[in-house]
Amino acid sequence: MPTVYINLNYFVELGNLPFPVMVTRLFLDGGWAVVLFFLFTTGWTMWVQSRQRKFNRDIKYVLLAVDVPKMNVQTPKAVEQIFAQLAGAYSGVDNIEKYWIGKTQTTFSFELVSIDGYVQFLIHVSTKFRDLVEAAVYSQYPDAEIVEVEDYADKVPLQFPHPDWDCWGTEFCLRKPSAFPLRTHVQFEHNLSEEEYFKDPLSPLLEVFSSMKPGEQLWLQFLLSPTDDSWKEASAAVVDKILGKKKPVKKNVADYIVDVPLMAMSELAGALLSSGEEAAPPKKEAPGGKMTDMTPGEKNVIEAVQLKAGKHGFNTKIRMIYVAKRGVFSKGKVIAPFKGALGQFTALDMNALKPYGLVTPKSDYFWEKWSVPAKTTNIIRNFKNRSGRGAPPYILNIEEMATLYHFPYSHVKAPTIKRTEAKRAEPPVSLPTMSTASNKPFKAVKKIPPPESPKPEQVKDDDNDGDEAGLDDELLASLE
């Protein structure tokens, strides 16, 4: 085999040169290739981002407030169907659309907001898919009310530190790879009582939102982008790893050229060493393979991973922001209860949500305090812009999303959640209208009526109406 020699004298001589001369020497001796590669990759990334910004600049968005009936008996399974409908918004993007036009997948932002303790469910969506969202909500909640409102984030400053406001926020990521699921609403159902068949996991979270005082605001955002089924390959790989299956190695032409002589030599050596002895029969695996040796926990993980891969998934990003006036700002009373409420969705042997440290403002050490203003400003700007920057996205399927974001069950007693009191009826024509009540923090722009159900056609009753009409005609004729 050829021998490779490394001459270290070059680096010794290089280190003895003055710094400007050393940099020039490195550049001329091949460093230009590294610089060229760096410039190319950076320029290409900036080009793609500029095309995407230009494409997204022309997209218009609306913010919809959704109120469900007060006596809501729909479990998160109804919201799961809503997310299943929104998964149909996925559109494949080819290279021309991606790198020249800058086309990206549409993003839906499902938000839960508390302003001065007034809790509201909101959906931020592009006008192109507004009808899809409205149809999906009305299909599961026919008596819901959907109102277009102004963006609440516009009333909060975007630059920190601020003389009147203080802010803290973070983004949440998964503790394990996306193939492992969170705890879902199916695990909160039980048959002990018909009145409380479903223990709503959103109740503790809504209590935290309802506890906001005047001057305090708490925002929670779920950015969802439809995706294809390529993420399910990672789920299959996790199952194969637990089962001990070896991934088949793809061979190229060079591998076959090397393998053929080696296989021939191996067969020849085996024939010579056997010397006519009878070969031992191959060992047979026990029925069921490794499944019989697996623990109950491993079996549960395999089942959960496969169940997650059996439903639609979204590229997901979760943000949380607590912002308040400086006189009432109290981060301690919000962070611990909020993390505790999210802890309900933790599956100890599978997955959990945790704060993403690189974007979270921290002041534990003196060097971390320097980055607090920049991190605070970035996270609130990304929240307002519904931006994909920050923590890397991960996959949550429709069952996990319906667990994290759904309209409250009727047994949830949080008093400040905005709900419809009764079934909607058309108001009188002469009734004056107002855009919104003055004491509500979400100013309505436009009310969206539900789709009208077709009126049943009047069917003529031949057995009764027709006979009565015929008798009347005969009676009139006799009187004449």
C-alpha cells in the first residue's frame, strides 16, 4: 500500500512568519479554496432568504378570534379533525419555486393569549387559506363565533429594555427526537364517571392564563407548517433500532468489484478448512425474534412511535412570552406554573417539552446578562412576525397538537375565557351595530358568519293537504 508522509516542517516555518505574511502564505497555498467555499455558501443562503422575504412580503394575513359555545362537550378529537383538514394545505415545492421564486410552505399560527386576564383563542392565517380555517372550525363547532380582530402584539413595544415595559420569553423544543411522541389526550380519558369522562389537560394552563392581573399579558404561540411524510422514515429507523434490525447498506460499483474476489476467497477457504466434515446446521431463531425478549416499556415505545407515524404531522415551533408593566411584572409567579402545566404532556419513557436555551434570556452569570436585551428583543419580534427563526422546528402530529391546543371542555371552570353564551340568532335589521365593546382588549374588525344550512324544501302532503283541498272544492261547488 502507498505510504503517506506529512511534513510538519511546513507548519513550523509558517509559525515563525509574521502574522500578515502567514495569512498571505496560507491563502496562496490553498486557503483561497476555503474562503471561496465560505463566500459561496454564505451568498447562496442570503440569496435564498432574500427570495423568501420577497415572496412572503406579498402574502396578507388576518387574525381570527374563535369563541366556542359555553357548554362545549367536544373533546380534543374534534380539534384533531381540524388539524387534519389543515394538513391538506401542503404543497410540493420544486427547485425553481424554492431557489428562484422563494416559495415556502404556508404557516398557521394557533395562539392562546391572556391580556389583563381576558383569555382568547386566536388563529393567524393567510387570506388564501382563511376559508379553509373557517370551514374546518365550523365543521366541528357549528355554533362557534369567528371574528377578525386587530393584532394585539402591535400594542407592545418591540425594543427592549423599555422604560415602561418588561418582558421574558422562550421557545420550547423536544427533549428527544421527533419520532418519540408526547403524552396525548387519549391518555387523559377514563371511564370512572360519565360527567368527567375527560380530564382536560389544558385546565392548569388556562388557570395560569386567567391569573393575569391588569397590566400583564401572557402569549402562547404554535407555528404549524404542513409537511410531507418523509419524517416517518425516522420513526421507522427508531423502531428498527429497538428491534435490533440492521439497516441494509447500499453498495456502489466499487463495493461489488471488491466484494466478488473476497467472497470467492472466503468460499474457497471454507471448503479447504472443512476437509469434508459435515457443516453444522444454521441456528434457528426463536419464534417472534427479539419481540419475546423485549420489556413492556420497549413494546409501549414501539407502539407509540408507530401510532404517531400513522397520522399527519406538522413542522412545529412553540413560543411563550410574558410581558407586563414594570410595576406589576413578576416573572416568578408565571414561569414555574407555566412549566408545571406543560409537564402534563411529558411521557417519561418517550418525549417532553423543554425551553431552548440558545434563545432564552438568562442572567445566572455575568456574561449572560449582556445578551438579555438582544434575546428579549429577538424573541418578541419573531413572535409578532410569526417567524420561523430561533429554535429548530420539530414534528408534532395532529393528535399531539390537539392535546396542546384545543377549545376548553365544558367542565373547565376558568371564568375569563371568552365563550359564546348561547346559540347564535340573526339580530333585527334595525339594531345598531358596534365594532366591539370598549372594555375588551381584542378589537373586532369584521364578524364572520357561519355557513348557512340549506333550508328543507316544503313537501306537499298528498294524503292530507290535497284531500282537504279537494273536499273544500266540492263543498263550494255544492253551495253554488
